[in-house]
Amino acid sequence: MSNGHLFVIGATHHRTPIEVRERLSLDADGTKALRDQLAALPGLREFTVLSTCNRIEFYGVAAGPEVAEQVGGAFCRRQNFDPAEFARFRIDLRDAAALQHLVEVAAGLDSQMLGETEIFGQMKQAYAAAQAAGNTGPVLNRAFQKAFQAAKQVRTQTAITTGQVSVANVAVELAGTIFGGLSDARILLLGAGEIGEKTAKAFQSRGAASLTVASRRLERAMELATALGASALPFEQRESRLAEFDIVVCATSAPEIILPGAAVRAAMARRPARPLFLIDQALPRDIDPTVAGLENVFLYNLDDLARIAEENRAAREAETLKGRTIAGDKARALWQQVAAQVNGAGAGPTVEPSRSAGAASVPESR
């Protein structure tokens, strides 16, 4: 009798604080390297790696119960992370429960910002990369495709996106509280990706008129600045010009701090009576967290903003329950379709390492 199973292991924002998530986060190169390594793991028939700001998850079809542990061990070795510490935060779901989690994640039911849509695109990217690398097979192909269909059904049959509060909107509301209005506020956006752009537009929608964009690629900063009717700033001037701005939004994919404590302290010495509002939307974090203790400095990271947004979640609890009921029904029906394949009857071959060579990498959304 086969011991095969479908599994998901990983760590998410629910139990894993931001300082741990940034130690676990994978960039595009790290994701591809780990995917190549996992492709050689005996007994791992199929797998997909999902890495975002709020979660690192491994979806797989295993020949035996020890394989999921081996996946977690390979990940911890690559990240130089203690497996015992990882076990403190880890989710570990099997078969129908793993499928229900897959559907709930795709639908935005498991997100920090309930009902957000970015995760759907991130999951599609992760699945497409795994499929292109030959890491998926009949079970995960069906599971992800059906999960995407179910996620759309959850959104259309519930109101989980009604009254949705985004990180950008929370940040704008906080800024309005701090400054009493945004018409005179000078805003610096560090990072020209999708999340930073949404935040910039949210500020402009509330009356902010002075916006400056900086990116490690100056041409990208100029392109976004033109689209927003803003100014562009060379990225290397971010520290020396920091004192000129009231609000700084950081949303880069840099692997290290881009606004060190010394730069913030120097800026505040030049503007001691004027508040500085710092919004860190990156993971790993862009801003030295110690600056939160400085007088007149207001620093909020992803978890801080999510806690504020949580206050709005209560109004949608009934819709969340309805969405999870739909997800559970879909997951149970899907498990009936794939259980035989998972347990070895007609299962696809173990993934060969050579099939993942040169695969497209999975960019982490910012």
C-alpha cells in the first residue's frame, strides 16, 4: 500500500513575524536554485515553490511521509536557518487540507489584507514557473488549475473584497493623521515597482501634490515619474536628500537595508521639529527598524499596517466564513479526483533534475 500524499509546508504571516520572514525570503535567483535542488530529491514527484512578502510555501506530491521533511531540510540548509526554529513557525498540511489551503490562499482568504488580489497573480507566476521547469505533473496541474477556478468563484459568490483596506490606503490614512492633510507634504517613493506605484497613486488621490520617485534604475524612475506627473531622483542621493521629504515610501526588492539609521538620524538633525513618516513595504525590510525609537519619526512596516487594517476585517467575517465553506467544498471534490494519483495509481514519474535546468525564475512581487 502506498504512503503517497499531497502536502504543503511553509511559513506565513499568521505565525511568523516579519524579522523571521525576511530570513526565510527567497529572491528570484534563490528560488530557481532551490527549485533545481528539489528537482533532484528522491520521492518528490511534483512540487511548486511560492515565495512572497508574507509567505514561503512548498506544495508537493510525495512518494512517502519523509519527503516533506526533506524539502523543509533542504530549504533550511539553503537559508542557513535552524530546522528546529523553522518547526516552530511551520504549517504542515496534507491531502484535502492542503488543497483547501491552496484554494484559500489563491482566493485571498489567507492574506494579511483579506481579499487582496495580488496573491492570485503571484500564485499563477509560481505555478507557471514550476510547470515550465517540468516540476509539476498531473496532480499539481489539476490542483492549481482547479484552485484558480475555485478562487474566482469565492470572489464572485462572496463580498470579501467589499470595503477592502489595502496597505496603501492604510498608509495614506496614517499620513493624513500625522500631517493633518497631504497637500503640502513632500513624498519620496523609493522603488518603482507595482506596490510602490499603487501607494503613490493612493497619496495623489488624497491630494498629495509633491511626489519624487527614485529607483536603482534611473530610467525606470523617470518612466514612473512621468506617468505620475512627479519628479525623479537619482537613487544614490536618497540619503543626502532625505531631510527634504516628509513621507518616504520604501518598496524595493533590495536584499539589504537601503535607509540606514545613520541617514535617518542625520536627516532629523536637519528637521527636528517636522515629523518624518517612513513606510516600509519591503521584505526583506528597506529601513533600519531601530529608527522607530527616534523622536518625531513614525515607522510602519508591513505587519504594522496589516494590524491596523485588521480592524476592518470584522465587518467581513461572515463573508470570510462563506468563502471558506466554498473553498472546503471545492477542495474535497478535488481530492476525490486526485487521491488515486497521489497514492501511486497512475502517478507521474519523479521529476528529473535536468528538466529544471534553465527554467524561468519566479520574481517576488513588490
